Amino acid sequence: MSLSARPPFPVRRLRQACLSLSAVLLLSACGSGSSGGDGSPATGQPEQPTTPDSGKQQALGGKKALVVSIDGLTYEALLQARQSGKHPALSALSVAPAQTGGYAGTAAEQRTLPIPGWASLVTGSWADQHGLRGVGVEALELKAPTLFSLAAEPQTAAMAASTGDYRALLQADVQAGKLLEAANCTDSDPCVDEQAQAYLQQGKSLILAQLQAPARAATEHGLGSQAYAQAVQQSLDTLDKLTALIQERQQAESSEDWLLIVTTGYGLDEFGGTTGSQFNRNKTSFIASNKTLASLSAPDSAVDAGTDMNSLAAVIDIAPTVLSHLGALGKDYRFRGSPLQAGTSIRNVGFSKQEKKNSVDLHWKLIGNADQEVRVLRDGELVATLPAGATSHSDALPISETAQVYSFRYTIQSGQAASTMQVEAGYKPPPKLASTLKTGLTGYYPMTAQPLTDSQGLTTLQTFTAEVPAGQLIAADFLDPTTPTGALRIVGTNADSNGNRGYRLALNQDLFAKDGVPQLTIGFWFRTPNNCHSYGASMLANKNYDSGGNPGFALGLFNNGGCDIRFNAGYGGGRNESQGYYVTPDEWAYVAVVIDKTGKIMRGHVFDNKRGAQFGSIPLEDRTLNALVGTGTNELGLAEDVTGQYYKRWKRSDINMDFGELAIWERALTTDELTSIYESRKPLSSLQP
């Protein structure tokens, strides 16, 4: 069925015969809906009700609710009518503007039209959940449950709607027995008037009545017309009658507690039309209530083009507010809206999903009392308890071996307030750490405890002298998930009385000798603050690094338009060096060097979050291969050169470096293996038996 922008009623229709009958006859003709029947009478011919004894109030006592939705009644017209003092019902109501049309610019946005507005009223959700956006051809079918089906306690629920499509949307509730009666009052506001009164006399616990005379008059004659004024008068006369009946019932039984809410599902433009736009005028509904609702903000306030609509209550708040009053708000919360009785409002719940992260980043706003903890639930199960005032949470998706799209219902709760949204998030299995990385691993420092220990027994790692203060163990926040320790911070000011700094990595075999192992790989996680210097800093070296031409191997950190790493091998008077590998300051990168003596090549690998994967290589001359042993002590300086006095000579003490997962392999790792280290964010220890 195509959804028109005009209110869904015929242009002209003969008045139904029942309108000319007496009140008693009308009650027997303009009847309630079936209690689950499958046959609907012809348009305009109401079903037969079960009529109560005339004047006798039934089912007295308890909590009850009446919601009256008046299509075409604007917020301004309602305020004017209350000011006129002609309608007793309005004098007892607090009135505040409310938002409709969803959250503009998000997946929750919907056109400000009758069908989407009604869907939001009865489901307490926006189009991203109920499915009726008001665009193109849409089936008249709700994809979200209604307040009738979500009531945690059985209700004697009934509705009377003058708009046929509205009634059609609730047929599933009728057939399921959740909506006991649904009067077929298509195009007849007087029928709705009579049926709503009958439901009140019967003592139904939850009544929904919908009128449309103002919408018809606005469309055909405009908001300033006499016809519109008369239609508003007619609708408010109905409200007066219903309110009077509630008062009669309460006089008969003082324990009967009624919640009355008056609203509309959509706004009109200045000409009385339903254009579906997101202008504030079209997005302005209202909530009028006989109860004090703590979160019903801005009573009687004006709405203009500059009003922040997201700061107002919304039509989606009505359904949970009604069930909260009835004590029928279940633990499995399904509404996007929030009960207005709560002192806190949870608004603008949204999410984002980064392509490379298997997590959902949730965010929301808290309005009002924010001194209670916030709970995050996924499909009804608690996944996080956050401190008071929290407005965001990142929820890791369940681990799976296969790619898929998860569909979860997230609920944010704080005190009595809650808001739920449906989230669909793509999931890709996280990259795995290559199991082959166990092969040839001869040196490995997890850096989880001091003193630092090589789990493979190839090396020792300690400060250059016993007097040099040890580095600080810090969180391995390059890993997924982060571990409390797993990295070492080496501070430039930590020096002994002779100016020695950094750490000494001692090898128990000469890996760099030309006739030693034919291939080796050294890899580690690395982070540096934003103080790289153009003269260079020594990250790892088995030589005096005052000159890159000195014999031996070194990794240097420079500043050539950014922090750049250089892979250096000198032969004494010259060098073979690969440059142009950049790291982002204050962020972890993975650095690896592969030295292939057989292939006479040195390969550099740097993986950086912003710079991406950077690979390069440099051929190694025979004289360079002969000089790789450096000073020949089988030692390397870490955050220093092999002398331990590089920074003393260059008069610098502000060079701080972080290292993690330092490892040595006696073979050449492949690019895929190194990529798995960076992308999996798993420690090498996870491969250990």
C-alpha cells in the first residue's frame, strides 16, 4: 500500500446511519472491535460492542490509562484552547512540546507523516525499529512490538481509531489477544467518542482513542479556517466528556488511579499540510498529562526554528510512560523512549562501528538527574555497569570464527530511565597470530615483570650499569585486550654518575657474524613521544652510533618531516641504509628488521596505525656483512648504542622510548607473519605450550 502524505481518509463520505440515532442506539451500532476475529466489516460500518448497563461503572479501582491522540491538533492550537478556558479537561493538564519524526540525520529519522507518527506512538520507537519511515511504498506492518504486546501484566486493553490504517497496524495485537477490542470507527470521530466512553464505563485498564477531525479540516481548509476551529472544538469536547467520566469513576472509587495523556503523532506546516519534512514545526508534537511527569520538560514553552528538538520529550516516551504507570513495564525493555516518570531522561541513543574493530561504540545523553550508575544491556543481559554520568561505552562483539552481521538490542538504563535501540553490526573474525612464529624463536621478552627475563634463554637484558635506574613497566595497550603490564618505558633522565643510560642486550651467541646464523629477525612494539630530533637517536645498536658509517648494525630514530626510523648497517667509512619509515608520536607501532646474509639484503618493516604498513629493503655489500658484528662484544644497546653513552656525547636527556614484546628469530620472518603480529594484537606468549 502506498502511504500518501495526506491524512489517510476519503475526501467525502456519507454520514453513517448511526450518527442520527440516539446515544443508546449508537452504542449498539458504532461498536468495539473483535477480540481476535478475522473478519472486518465494510469501511465505516463499526463492529458490534458489548454494551455495559447504562450509567453503571464497571471494574472500579486500580491503575488505568487513557491515551487520546488527535491528528491535526497543533501544539499552538492546544495552548490557545487551554487559554480560552472553554474546555474543563485542559485546565487540569500540564502541556509540553514533544518531538516527533525521529532524530534528524540518523538512522532513526522518519518523515513527519501520519503512519510513521502513529507507529512511533504505539511502539515507543522510531523508524529504524518499527520499520515505517514514510518513504515510497511500505507494507502496513510493524516490525517492533507495541505497548499492548509488551505489557508485562495482563491488561484489558481497547482502542477506537478514526483512521483505518492505524487500526490495521494493530490487527496482530487483536489476533494475539493483547488488544481485546478495536472498534472499527473508520472516518467517524463520533464513533470514537462513543466507543471511548463505553470503554471507560467498562473499566478497561488501557484505552487508546484516536480522532482526526482537525487533520481533515486543516488539509481541506487550512489552520486559520473556521472549519479547523470547529474541528478542534469537537475533538476537545470529546476530551471533556472522557475526562468527566474519569472523574465520575474516581468519585465512585477513590483508589482508581488514572493516567491521561493527550498527544498527536505528527506536526503540520504553517498551511496545515503534512509535508513530512524535518522542520521544527513539522517535528512538533505535544504531551499533555494529568500527572506530574518529572522528565516532561519545557511546559508551555514556545517552539521555533532554533529550538533543540532533541532536548524535548518525544512521542516515543508515551508508551513506556503508560506501562510504567500501570506497573506493566517488564524487565526486558524494548522501547527507544523513556518513561517520563523518571527523574532522568536518556536521549539520543546512537552507535558507531569502526570497520576494523569488532566492537560497537554506544553513546547517549543524560538529561536531568545523572547521579546514578548507568547499566548497559545487550539483548536483556547486563554487559557493563558504568559510573554515574557516563554517556558512552564500547561493547566488544562476541568472538566468532566466521564473518557475520550481528543484530543486538542494546538498552541503556539509569535509575528508572531506560532507552533501547536495535543495532546491526558487521563482524569479521579477528586476524590470528601466525602459529609459525614459534619456529626459530630464540629470544623473547614478554616484559611483564622485573627483572626482565628472556623466556627462550638466548639473551640477558639489564640496565647498562647497576647504577642506572631501571625502566618502568607499563600497560601493553598495543595488545587486544590490554594487559596491565607488558611494555618497558626507558626514560632518558635515568642515568648513572658517568652518564650511562639505557639497557644492554647481551647475546650468548654471535648472531651478527657473517659465518653465524644465515638469517635473523628482530621485532618489537615501539612508541615515542613527539620530540624526535634531526640528529638522530639510537633505538638499538651494536656499534658506536655517532656515525651511521661506523661498523655494525643500528636502528635510528630521526626527524625528517616526522619521526622516521632508519635501518642502518655500516662498514667503516660508509653505510647501507634503508630510510623513510615513519611512526606516529605517542602511538604504538611494530618495528621489525630482517637480515638475510645469504641473500645479502636487509629488510625493514614498520606497521603504524596512521601511516600504515611500510616495507623496504637495502642490499648488503660483502664489506657490510663482514662489519655487522659491530664492536664484536655480542651486545646491543636498547634506547642507546653499544657504548651506553650516546646521549651523554650528544648532551640529550629528553629521549624517552617504550618497547614491548622484544623478540629474536634465527630465521627470516615473512611479511605475512609480521603482519599477523600487528593485526592480531596478540602476545607471542599466546603461542607458547
